[in-house]
Amino acid sequence: MSAPDHTPTMARTGIWQRLEPHLPLILVPLLAGLGLVAIPSPTSWLTLTVSGLAMGMMIFIMASGMTLVFGLMDVINFGHGAFISVGAFVGISILLALGSMTGTPSLWLNLAAVLLAILGAALATAALGLAFEKVIVEPVYGAHLKQILVTMGGLIIVEQLILVLWGPDEIFFTRPEALKGAVTFAGAAIEKYRLVAVGFGLALFLAMRWILRSTKIGLIVRAGVENGEMVEALGYRLRLVFVGVFVAGSALAGLGGVMWGLYQEVITAHMGADLMVLIFIVVIIGGLGSVEGCFIGALLVGLMQNYIAFLQPKLALISNIGLMVAILMWRPQGMMPVVKAK
Amino acid sequence: MLTRLLSGDGPRSLPLALILLAIFLCLALAPFLFPGTRSVDTAARICVFILLVASYDLTLGYAGIVSFAHTMFFGMGAYGVALASTHLGRGFDALVLGTLAGALAAAVFALLIGLFSLRVRAIFFAMITLAVASAVAVLVSQLSGLTGGEDGLNYQIPRALTAAQKYLDEPVLGVRINGKLLNYYLVFAASTALFLVLLRIVNSPFGRVLQAIRENDFRAEAIGYRVVYYRTIATCVSAVAAALAGSLYAIWLRYVGPDTTLSFEIMVDILLMVVIGGMGTMYGAVIGATLFILAQNYLQGLMGAAAAGLEGVPLLPGLLDPDRWLLWLGVLFVLSVYFFPTGIAGRLRGE
């Protein structure tokens, strides 16, 4: 056997071909730029952009778990909203109990109280997620129709249990002293809490990216999303990884719930179900299973919602549907699809 | 004759047949058997919801598509009648025109959503319908100039359908023969007729293809049926039937508002009715809707009594509070998806 005569030509892929998959990255600055053109005063643009980014970060935190769960096990969890509500109720109850720490204007005491609340909420929703996975989701693997129905039922039950435990009324409260008020930057008033939310969300995104890209467990998760059977054939128990991801995703949802509650300064039992609408839009336009896509999608939705609410208040929610339609026309599988169509 | 009317898809089980017959007779004679505004109102509600739930079963049970926009279609029919009656004035032409416009709007919306999301992946459909339906609900409550916002719309229907119109001077069997009674029978007859039409559709070759797609869409496609086409048509038919149910509801109530037609709570109710009654059989819709609405009206009283009886025990009175009835139906819902996915109707048929 001799080597073939011809020498293979190694053509470099064109620059456009290599850039094309990363195209969605420029959408966020593009939308912000469009906002700057459409909104008459730059100071209100700055305020709106920061609040849009803050909202996007919080939605990302809540949506990331859901997209990974779908990517890994093809499980669609309509009950994800329940974790958001439970997280908010547990976290805010802890904050209210720590009244002595939140009432003083000391930044460190306040942050410690918020951190404790977030930790408590994340632990509570992680435990709930574990139970939810065992009782509700496990028996219906592989059947989408049943998954949707059963997780929806789980959402109803958890929502009603919140009403039993915390009473039927919505809870109003104020943020800790140090997080109240706004700072002025370049003439624009920016609420302190929104800055904290942006920083916190960004840190979480980077941490999640690091875990997924640079650790062994992240490698297994990414490989599992891409081709689960192969990973199992190599001897990893994907089932356990999935439970871990589900629990982590639930904890993130609970954490996002506390942050959302602090943002709105009111919590209701159906807040999670209401937020699910935005989360679905984000997960769909991001591409099911993609954390990066989910991040970009969440920022787009947050910015869009804030800009449109300023320009045309009545169209705020419709605008997100419009965004989703536009993106699906462009890329029917979402911006950065990971999971092959099953 | 009867087999033909039921499209050859009879109850196929004696207990089921008896229950259905009892429900049919009770509804047909409701104004005479249970006189009183509240019980007739409940009966009319049951009629409308049987139709609504049956139309939902066409997509969920037969085609295997989960939609969360069914209340949106229901609302389109209801708002069609309401807007036509408000702007065109009182009259049958307004009712007919509003009904047709609502049904048309529902069909167009269903076609758009279906073409858009079913083409990509069936699971998108559930998420996209949820998003679109909630956006429409928000829009309706915000455009208060047109739709009356949260307060909804009150309007007048033709005098021939209201209690003010008397047809006989003497009451028959203690029941006044007036326009309200006629209105009830309009709702009853229209619901029954449309239910039979739906039964006809699911037992047609078209319905068989839908079931094939539900069982194995890949194989159905391989045999040569265009899955997207069939799923989209099924969604449109179901949307039109839901809009017609909405129109009937609007004619009966003489009021529409976001809470009675568009809210997510109603969507959850429909889901519970279909699953508890039985997916994939039209008769499941009859049983589910009847049971659920009776429970909604009368279970709460029972739970209140139980909660009062358990006063002093920790947590239990909270769990049995009349407002928490949805909790128990939610548990029942999850259990029925696991243990008897064919619902009550399927169980009675021995499936």
C-alpha cells in the first residue's frame, strides 16, 4: 500500500465562516446602540441600560439551570418557576428575621444579611429540587408530554403550599439600608441595588463558565449535553451528573428568586410562574442547552424590556415576543444551539 | 342512528355509558330538575367547558401537542361577541358577526403560532404558546379603551335571550318559560352539536393520522403524512372550537373580562379537567369538566367544614382551607398522570 499520489490541500476556513457562530455576541452592544439612538436623553439611556442589564443578569441566573437540565437529559421543567417563588419566600423570611442586621446602614452587615438570605434560599431550593427530581421528574424520563404535565402539576402544588405556609397575601418589604437609594454617575441616577445585581450576575456567569470550561465535572456536563450515550459508554454515570445539575439549577433559581424579590420589593406565590414567560423566551432564543446563548438572550430581553417600557409602555411584553420571533426567523434553533434536534 | 351520531365511537363500557347518559339528561333538563339561578348557571358553565375541554383534548389527547394558549382562543371568541355587541348594538347580527370574527381571529393566530413553532420542534410549541398567551392577556388588560381592561365589558344581548322576555304566561313545572331559558338551551344545543362535530373529527381518517403522529411522529412522516401540516390543522380546528365555546360563554354571561376568559388559572383548570377526565377520549372531557366544576362549586364548602372541624390542630386547617382546593386537585392531577394516564374515562373503558 503506497500513499495516495495527490497531496491534500488544507484550505483555511474563511474568516466569515469562523466568525459566523459567534455573531450573536455583537447583538447586545447593537441593541444598546439602537437604544442610544432611539432614546432622546443619554442620561435616561444610561439608567435604562443599567437596569436592563441588572434584569438580564437576574433572568440569566434563573434560566441557566433550566437550559442545562434540558440540554443534559432532555427534560423540560415547567415547574422551574416554583423554585423561584420558594427561594424568594425563604430568602426574604430570613432577611426579615435578620432585621437588626438590615436596619443599620452598615454596608458589611447588610451584605452579610443578604448573603445569608441567598445562601438559605439556595439551600432550601436545592433540597426542594432534589425532592422534585426524585418524586416528580424521575418517573417520566423520556416522555415530553408527561414531563410538561407533571412538572406543571408540581408547580401548582408548590405554589399552593407556599400559600398554606406563608398565607395568601403578598409580602411587601424594603431593601437593607445600604442598598437603598441611588448613586449619580455622569448625571444619571443609578440604583445601587442594580449595580450590585449586575456585579453579582456577572460573577456568577464567569464562575459558571469557568466550571463548565475548565473543570472535569464541567467537561462531563458539556460532553453529556453533546452526546449522552457516548459519555455513559465511557463509564460515567450521567444519571448522577444530571441530578447534580438539576439540584444546582434549582439552587440558582432560588437565588435568582431572592434577587428578584429584592429588586421588586414585593413577593407573591405566583411570581415564579409569571417569570417563566421571560425565562422560556430567553431559553428559546439562546438555544436549548447553551449557557452562553442563555446569557446573551437574557441580556437582550432585559435591555429590550427596559427600552420599550420607556418608549412605549404598553408594548413591553409584546416586544419580547417580537424579539423571539425575529431571532427564530434568523436561527430557528436559537442563537447558539448545542443540543441537536431530538 | 345513535352510533352514527356518535361517529361509531360509543362509550364501549356500561358504567361509562350510564354516567354519560346521566350527565346528558341532567344537563338537558337542568332548568327543570334544579331550578334556581345558581344551579342553572353551573349547568351552563359545564356545557361550555365540556366543549372547551373537548377542543383542548383534540390537541393534547389526540395530537399529543401541549398548548398553553387555549384560553387565548377562548377569550378571542368571547371578546369577539362582546366587542361586536358593544359597537354594533344589541342584536342577533352582532352575536353572529362577533362569533365569526372571534373564530377567524383564533384560526389565524393558531395558524401563525403553529407554522412558526411546530416547524422547528414540537416542544417549542408549549413554551411559545405560554409566552404569547400571557402577552395577549397583558395586552388585553392594558388596552382598556378597547377591551375595558381589568374591569372587562358589560353589554346587552338580544331581548329574546334575557329573562325580561316571557314566552308563556304560566310557569311549566314551576319554571318560568322566558328568554333566559331559551338562552340556556341555545348554549346546551350548540355545545352538544359542536361536541358531536369534534367527535366526528377525531374518528375521521384525519383523526387517525393525528393519533398515529402522537404515537410515533417519525414513523408517520415516513409513511408519507406531513406531520407539520396535520399538527397545524389540528391546532387550528381546536382553536376555532375554543373560540366558539368562548362566544357561547360570552352570550350566556353577558360579560367578559380577563378573569373569566383569559387568565392562566382557567388554563390550569382546563389542563386538570382533561387529565383527570381522560386524555385521548372525547368522553373524558365530559366527565372531567362536569366533575371539576361541581368540585369547584361544592367541594369548597366541604373543605371549609373539615377545616372548621380540625380547628386547633397545627397546619391541617391551613391545608384544608377552602381556598386551597387547587392543592388537592394538583395532587390528584400528578397522581393521575402517573397511575392512570387515560383518566377516569379510560379507566371505565378498561384501558
